[in-house]
Amino acid sequence: MEADPSATATDSDSRALRRATWRVVLPYALFASVWIVLSDRALDLLPESIADKAWLQTFKGGFFVCITSLLLYGVVRDMLLRLTEASRRRYEEQRSRLQAARLLSAIADSSSDAIFAKDLSGRYLLFNKAATDFVGKDADEVLGHDDRVLLSPAYAQMVMANDQQVMAAGETMSFEETMRLPDREATFLSTKGVLRGASGEVTGMYGISRDISALKAVEFELRKLSQVVEQSPESVLVTDLEGRVEYVNETFTVHSGYLAAEVLGQPASMFGEALTPASSFEELWAALSRGEAWSGEFTNQRKDGSSYAVFARVVPIRREDGSISNYMSLQEDITEKKRIEAELEQHRKHLEELVSSRTAELRDATERANAASEAKSAFLANMSHEIRTPMNAIIGLTHLLRRDHPAQRQIERLDRVGSAARHLLSVINDILDLSKIEAGRLRLENGEFALGAVFEHVQSLIAEQAKAKGLTVELDTRDVPGRLCGDATRLRQALLNYAANAIKFTEHGSVLLSASVAEDRGDALLVRFEVTDTGMGVAADKIPRLFDAFEQADASTTRRFGGTGLGLAITRRLATLMGGEAGAESEPGHGSTFWFTAVLRRGRGAVANPPSVSAGESERVLREQHAGAHVLLAEDNPVNREVALDLLSAVGLAVESVSSGRAVLERCRTSDFDLILMDMRMPEMDGLEATRALRAQTRNRHTPVVALTANVFEEDRRACFAAGMDDFVAKPVDPQDLYSTLLRWLPPRAVAGAAAAQASVPAEPASAERAPEVIEAAVAQMKLYLANANMRANRLLEDERRVFATVLGSVFSEFEHNVACFRYPEALALLAQCRTPGRD
């Protein structure tokens, strides 16, 4: 730095003053000395005759004073002029310096860079506005202090070390200094130099610092992008608009064998033009000329002459204004991939041949398996049918013999025959159920039911055995909603398997059937069912075997209590089908708890159901309310026909029998029936075909048809309903089940007569008025269909739409919509609220 101008000016004025003083003193001393010497010598040379020398002495003194006064005046005037000029120059210089200082201060404060100056101890002498903005402190708080008032100790030490390095070297230096500011961490590019005194000695340092944090961030991103491009596993080439190479990354040099310097400025096509079809380059340049990207394959040649395949994607690089500056090519080496693809293609062809061969073998095996499965199903169906047909005769005849007032000994033997028949039937049912479950052919129903009714039904089935052994049977369903949706039949079956076992293996005490909610899933519930007894118990290591088919705790159990070992296996499989599981806890001598879980949905609430009659009263109710009802029996087996005729006649029904489906149609064309019992397997025309034909006739087309058959598979049941049948009674027929079914479908005698009259008369015009008894019969029939979820309700609504529109009035549209959507409970509730003619 230059010396201070103000100090230089002061020194110059001092020297000028000294020179002016000597210019006055020296001439005066010289003139005075000369005058004194010469004037005294001149007086001595005057003649002695001049008497008045005193006057001359006076004149000499006066002249000396005049001359010296003139001399002093000139010298002093010259000195004053010089001093005045020096003062003027000094004022002008001070004003210039003041203006320069003000200009420098304005420049420093308007700069966005931090400008500062420090003395030799690092104390701030200058600190501009930008610097105060950076550190968040006023200049007054900084001036006179070093960096330790601004920065943390580590940052302050680093900055002060750089300052000392600059002052020690005596030259201008630049540093990148990163420091923590109040609001962020920033990086500054600081240029620092030394301040020098008048004699050139270092008196301090100055600096200019620019915030380059944003530039550093951009630089970091650019460096990262550069590293990405350079380290990319794909070759990257950048060319000019003529296709000359301007940049290649390291991967390209590795793949091609060329150094970057060897390819810069060369056409990019030089690598693949010898081995790549010319059409590829034509398509490439056509796309680039349209400003579009292009992708395709090149076969490039390495520096050593070998070739390699690449998949290239060439895209234009655009400037901010949208114009294209360069092209970039990304090239993936697919040589190995193509080799693998070729191998895979060979393997694929070979695999296709193997698959074709294996598929043919699998098709044959599948056909054989299906044939075997169909044969097994047919065998089971035939076996079931062939066993149930004579069983029907055994159970039916046993029931009829008991009605003939036999002797006590004969009653006991008949009881044994009935018990053996029921046991054989249960074994057959278990085997069939297990085979259907294992074959995946068992389908669960999904209907609403009362849980209490299921428990009471199971209790009624085991009550007699429990009473004979002196056991109490308790029920507990308090913690579960009263109505649920699921398969009540399978639920009852699983629960009965447990309950029957509990009765079998308990000699004294009680059996508890309970249900509880294991998990609440909103609309769905995981319900846990338990059967707890006070019986003999089971060892823990034997419990897992109990749920395997044909397994019991040990051989002595089989000898003592009997059984096939299928009940628990079926219960576990049913629980799995219902979304749950099964298990047991037991301790020998302290009883057992067998449990299973099932996922069931919450019911909608109480649903209107038709009046029901207990099994023990079925015969009485049939005699009192349905005596003389006209029933048609279709059965080709003479023994089973005889049994059925006796069972039906015993309750006062008027029965006609035929042996084929064709005979059913002939009788229905000439006579009216209240109910038809239809066997499925009959000569000439089976029961399904006969039912379909009957539903197409005018007469008896609404008559309930109940299947009476030994075909008990689920698909048989669905086939019956699909053909138009209303219910299903399996052989061997349990008389009580038969009577309960008849009660469900036989209308009261008055209704039956009205329905017969309606069926026998040709359809009336839509405009005709309906008699009250006809309307009442139609409504009663609809209630039966809806209560039993029979889809014949839809057909009845079509045929008698005017009747139900009259009965239902304003709610008919809602009723019709519910029936169309198979919402039978809701439709039944609407119908139950309406009054029919004749019942006001």
C-alpha cells in the first residue's frame, strides 16, 4: 500500500517553511555583514576634514534600516505568498482526500462483498455494510475487536491464521473460508492483502470476501453430474451437429479400446458404419433432423478389430431458447445380453418341446385322474343310492311295524333294528361328507339363522341319550348375537359331532354347549364353539391324532365305545371351510373341552317365518289340518312305494302313486294335486325332466314338488332346485322329517282348494277381478316361497303381478325390487304387513 498522503503533505510544508526561513535569514545576515564592513571602511576613507562624521553615521544607520526593511519586506512577502500557496494546496489535497474517502466508503457500503481492514493484531479498522449483514452485527460492535467476537473459536482461529499468513508473506493471497453464520453455513472467497506505512512497513491487512455458497452448491451438482456421466456403466458420447465427437466418458474408452484423444473430432459413425446396416444411420439422422430422439442397435468395432453390439439412445441437447447445440448418445453394451438371449431362445425352444411333451402327459394324467374322480363320484353316488334305497325300506317298515302294536319283545327288536339302521346311515353320511370335503365338492350355504335354534336342535338330538345316562345338558350362547348368517346345517353337524362324543364318553356329570365371540371384525364375527364334558378325558399326546380320519385314542376305545373316528375329522374340515380351526384341551380323569371356530356374519335381525310345528306333533297336525289333501307320489321302487304310501296314508292324506315321470305329467293334466313327491331316478323320464315339463304346463304348475330321493349329494340338491322343485327329502326317509316337510308345503285345506280351482281354470284377462279366496291363496303361496327362499317366488310374481299390486298398494314397487334382487326376507316382511281380502 502507498504512504498516507496527509503525512506526506505535512512533511513537505515543514521543509518549505524551513527553506523560506533560511532565505530570509541568510540574505539579511550577508547584507548586514557586508554593509557594516563596507560602511565602516568607507567612513575611514573619508577626509579628516569632514568634521561631522556623526551625521554620516546616522545616515549610514538609516540607509541600512531602509535597505534591510525593503529586503525583509520582500523576503517576508515571498514567504507569506509561499505559505499561502502551500495552505491552499494542502486544503485542496485534504478536500480531494475527503471526497476520495467518501467515495471509497460509498463504494464499500454499496458492495455486495464484505470489505474489511485489520491492524497487525487482527482488530477491525474497516467493516462495510455487506459484512455487517453477513454476521448480523453492527460495525460499532465489530470495530476495534478481532474475529473472536464474530465467529466460533474454530472458525476464528482459521480466519486469523490466514490473515497472519498474508501479513507474513507481504503479498496478496486468496482463500476459501467456510464459516458458520447466524442463519447458515457459508463459504467465502476471500482476497487479502497488506497495508503499508509511509516507509513501506506492514501496518495491517485488508480483505474482500464474496459469498460463493450458491456457486459451491452448483459446482457440487455439476461435479456429481460429471461423476455420474463419467462413471456411468453405459458409454456416453457427445457430438456436434455434424456428428463429430466432442466428449466420451471412461466407459466408452474401456468398451472401444480407443483413448479419448484418439476419437475427439472424429465422426461418431466411424465405430459402427462397417458392421451396422446403413438404414440404421438413415433412420437416426431422419429422427435427429426432426428434433426427435432415436433408439436402436449398432454393431461397433473396437480398436483391436473385434466387434460388440450396443443399444443406443441418441437425443438432442437443447439450449435455453430451444435450439439444438449437440447430440448425446447413450450406448449400452448388449453383447453378453444377446448371447444370453440366443442361449435362452435355444432353451426356450427346448423347453417348449419339453412342455409340450409334459403337457400331453399331464393331460393324459389329468384325464385319467378326472376319469378316476368321476368313477369315484359315480361309485359313491351309486353306493349311496343303492344303500339308501333298501335302508329306506328298513327304516320305513320298522316305523310302520311299530304302529301295528307289536309285543314288547318285538318292540325291543324293532328298536335295535332302527338303531342299527341309523348307525349305518350315520357312517354312510360321514364317509360321503369326508369324501366330498377332500374332493373340494362341499359347498357352504349362506343363510340367516337363529343360533339358539341350532343349539336347541343339537340338544334335542342328544337329550334321550343324556337322559338315559343321567347327564345334564346345558346351553350358553349369551355372549353371541341371536341371529347370524352362515351355514346352519354344517354348523349344527360340527356341533353335534362334538356333543355326541361328549355323551358317549361321559358316564356322570354334565355336558355344556357354549358359544362366545373370539374376535369382532365389524360385520363379521369369529365365533368360538365349545363342548365341555366331565368325562374320562384324553391324554395330551393323543389329542392331535383324534382329528385324523379313522383315528381314535386307542384300539380299546373302538372296542368299548365303537365309532369310525370320522366325526372329529369332519368337524375340523368343516371349521376350516368356515374360516376357522378346531382343537381340544383335555386331562385324563377331569373331562375335555372340544372347540372349533367359524367366521359368521351378523344377522339383519328377526325375520318373519311361517308357523312351525314340533316333530312330535307333525302327525297330529297333518291329520287335523290336511286330512284328505291330494298328494301324488312318483316312486319306481315297489318296496319304497309301499312304505311311502303307508306313511302318507297314516296321516290321512289321499295319495295316488305312479312309477315314472311321464306318468306324473299325464296325471297332472287331468287332476289337481296339493303336493307332489318326486323320485329323481325313474324309468322313461326322471324326476328332474318331469318337474321341468310340469312347470311349463298350465295345470299344477304352482303345485309344490318335493324331491324324495336317495341321491343326496349337494349337486343333486342343486339340480332339484334348478329344475323347479321346492324341497328335498333324502332317503332313507325319516318319517318325522317327511311329515315336517309336508307341513311346510301343504296349504290349509281351504287354501288348497282355492289353489286347485285357480290352477284348473284358464288364465283370466289382466283386467278381470280376482276372487278373495284366489288372492288369499296366491298370497299364502308367496309367503311359503319367500320363507323358504324358493326362487319360484319370482315366477309367481310374474304370473300374479296384478294381485300383489292390489294387495301391497304403495309398497308394491319396493316388494317387487326385493324379490327381483332375491331379498326374500325383506319381501316377506313387507307382505306380512299387508291384509288380504277376507281377513279384515
